[in-house]
Amino acid sequence: KPTVAEVLAKAMQPLPEVDFGGAAMQSPVTGGNAKSTYLSQLYGLIVPRLHVPGIARAYGRRLTGAISFGVDGRGRLVYRSVVQSSGSMEFDEAAMQAVAGASRSFPPPPKGAPIGMTFTYSAE
């Protein structure tokens, strides 16, 4: 039986690459005036909050994981779940916390439509 997160993930459409038009806006990824996509805005909010726990570095290999999450039409986080573990429970939890922490600053998605996406994280 699928979980609620799995049902919601399938119901949400993949994130389209959206161009916000000619008006330049501050880009959280580059810090300049490059045009931003919604995905790059969220990525720019999440990544600075992702702190790799020291224990994750002790694995001696590259760790990669993925979190699926959804945002409603107002930019509120409605679900999140680890869809691919990095192999480090601590690193996975740090990524989950980064998404949750950043979600307080998520702008509404383009056209106000709820969307689902996947955040892939890694460390060596």
C-alpha cells in the first residue's frame, strides 16, 4: 500500500523550468542579477542550510541521497520524504532539516500551482 507521501508525489507534476521574464531579480544561487528559475530559487534557499555531519564524512566515500518534497500553491511545504538514502542516517536527516528550514522562505510557485520536486544532495 503506497504511503501518503508516495501518493502526493505521483499526484504532483514535475517541476517545469520557468522563466520569470525580462525583469531581473536577485538570484539566491549566483548572488547576481541572473534570471532565476523557481527550481534555482529553492535550491539556493536549501543548500546553505545543508550541513554535512562529521560522521557522514567518516564513510570515506561519496554519499548521495535524494528527498522528494511538495509545495502548495502558496509556497508552503506540504510533504517531504527521503526517496534515496545516502547511506548515512545523519546526513539524510540533515538534508530533511535543510528542506524544512528553507521552506519558511519558499516563494509561491509559478502560476500558483502546487508542484513536487526532488532535491539531490551529496558529500565526499
